[in-house]
Amino acid sequence: MLPDFNRLKVFYHVYRLLSIAGAAEALHLSPSAVSQHIQKLEAELKVPLFTRLPRQLVTTPSGDRLFALLQPFVIGLEQGLQEIQAGRGQPCGLLRLGAPVAFGETVLPRYMAAYLELYPDVRFHLQLGHPSLLLPAVRQGTLDFAFADVFSPDDLEDAVSHGLSFRSVVEENLILACSTPYFRNRIRGKKMPQALHEATFIAYDPFAPALRTWVKHHFGITRMKPDIVLSVESVRAVITAIEQDLGLGVVPAHLVRTALDREEITCVESKRSPVINHIAVVQLANKIPTVTEKSFIKHVEESWRLESGG
């Protein structure tokens, strides 16, 4: 078992000063209390740490070895405490966060780069995945917070019941898109929603909830049986499949903005309001966020607002 840490602290000061009286003054203890700590530590370790001479302490090999073990720990602890105290006013240290794969791959690295120009002492660990993987990590404390897709408010209802809080920080406009050649050959000139019944689709899973929600919202279709040629839980894969003329897929507009501007991809339009996917920041409900956490979340919100023109 580890020795009593208070005794190790007393030993460290006695060894460093080679003086019971000096250690007592530094620790605000009486000399007799310091001597008792050393005696108890020696009894606990079953080795002498000092040879006591009149008005002099001489270290033993065991004492030298113990000090060699303690010194790097104490120095590292002092530096770490200074960083923690500095972190109360200035963002610094390691930030552990989670994010959806597409958002984490395409958006967050750009925001991190800009943030590091402001706060170069911050470091990031980013875990990508589905909320089913990220939220337990937040609950267990292995992630400081996570960004998570919230297609519907009900998606995180269970998270609230498990001690998590969430707040929307990013709003993605979801569009139904296909390659321009596919649109020209399969969609153009046909009436909606009949064209959708005859089209092929790429979805994120075989039941295609995002696709069904989008079609219901824009065209009121509730009993659609989409011809899904590919189901894959990856936004990047869906976009690539769209580019390869496989069919229509629901994707965040900002991820295909360049292809839309170049008319390489075309989206299906309606007069209804957009379908929005919210990306929420999820944290422990009772946790007090650090300066670094609050600062980076605010940075993401402001960067997205500027980028999206919101």
C-alpha cells in the first residue's frame, strides 16, 4: 500500500532542507510533529531514511531513493496546479470532446485551427461517432462534452433522464439531393411527388427515417416505399453515392455547397420550410464547465453563425 501522503510531504521538505526545524517552519508544524511524521514513515517503510547526528541529518540510501521518486512527482504536481489555476482565467489544457462523424471530419478541425491561433495552449482529443457511443462517454467523464445530432427533440429525451443536459448550437439545413445528371434523366419534367415514387434512394439505414421525415414534411407523403439502392451510416458515403448517380439522398446542405454552386449536384425543392437537423452540445447536467469548455463551445457557435450567415 502507498505510504501516508502527508508523511511523504514532510519527508520531502526534511530531505530538501536537511533540517527538522527548517521543514517545520516551511510546513507550519512544530519540530516534534515533523519528527513524529518521519519516525512513522520509517516504521511504515521498515527502513531508516536519515542517520541522526548531533545537530545534523545525514541521508541514507533508502532516503535518497525515496526522494528521487518523489521529486519529479512534486515538480510535476506544482506545474500542474499552476496550469489548473491559470486555466481559471485563460483557456488551456486538454479538451476531450465528441462529435458526429461528418461534423467532426469536415467542420470542427477548421474551427479548432482558428481557436488555436487565439489560445495556443489548448490541446484537443476528438472522438467521432453516434450519440449512442458519445453520450455514455460524457456520463462516464471520459469526454468533457459532446456534439450530438438531434433530428427530433425526442432523440435526447433519454439523455435528460440520465443526468445530461443539451442545448442546440448548430442548425443544419437538410436537403434531398442527387447528381445533376440523375436529376436531368430521372426527375426533371416529372410532377412531384410522383417522381419520388419512381426514383432510387441512398439512406442511412434500411428504414430511412431521415428520408421519410423529409418527404412527409415537404410533400405530405406518409406511406412511401422508397427504392433504397444503398443504406450506409455515413454522410460522406451518401454524398459519394449521390455523386455516382445512384439516386437521391438527404444530406446537410453545407456539406455539398460547393457541388451545388458548380451545379454538379441538384436538390429537390418545395415551398415548405427547411427540415433542420440540430447539433446540440451535451454535458453533465450538474457539471460546472471550465473556462476552456465554455470558450470553445462559444467559438463553435460564433464560427457557425458567421459561416452559415445566421
